Amino acid sequence: MTVGTRQYTPKSGYTFLIVDATFQNLNPDETTRVSSSEVAVITAADETITAAGGGMQGKDINVGYEFVAMSVKDPLSLSLVFIVEKDTIDHAFKLHFQEVPLIPFSVGE
């Protein structure tokens, strides 16, 4: 993965999983805040993997440190980066964020 002029490569046997998601606060008077440390994927083997970084959809993605995005009224459309084992990339995952029910997904959906 290239970010700006830097090349990021996961350890051998791992790959990047990029999840595009839109977050919107149900209370329009509150600020929507999403931190990469608050978002995780749960693998088919029930392993929880916290986001390794992220960014606004269509913009540069930050990898290797916590990413935080905030919006007062508009939804946040984010790309979140997870580092997963290559041999699990075609398995089912669940997206976990705060108290929201788990969201099942598979790569390519």
C-alpha cells in the first residue's frame, strides 16, 4: 500500500483488508467521532483485529498510528485498514463499532 511517497507492506503471510464504511450519529446535535482504535473486525475464528489506520474515503490512508475523524452534522465516509492473515481473506468477517450490532461481511461484497 502506498501512502504519499511511502510504501507499507504487512509482514509475510498477512495482507491489508480495507473496509469502506459510512458513520452517522443518530442524534444530529452531537458530533460524530470515529477512532481507528474503536473499530475492529472479528474473523471467522473469533479473533478481534483493531484497525491499523484509516482515512476519509478517496483520500490518503494513514497506517501505523491511530486515526480519528469527526463531523458535526455530515456522515463520515471512511476507509479503515486492518491487517489480516492472507489465508483468512476469503472468510466471513464481522465489523464491530461501539454498541452497534455486529455487521457481517465478506471481501468483495
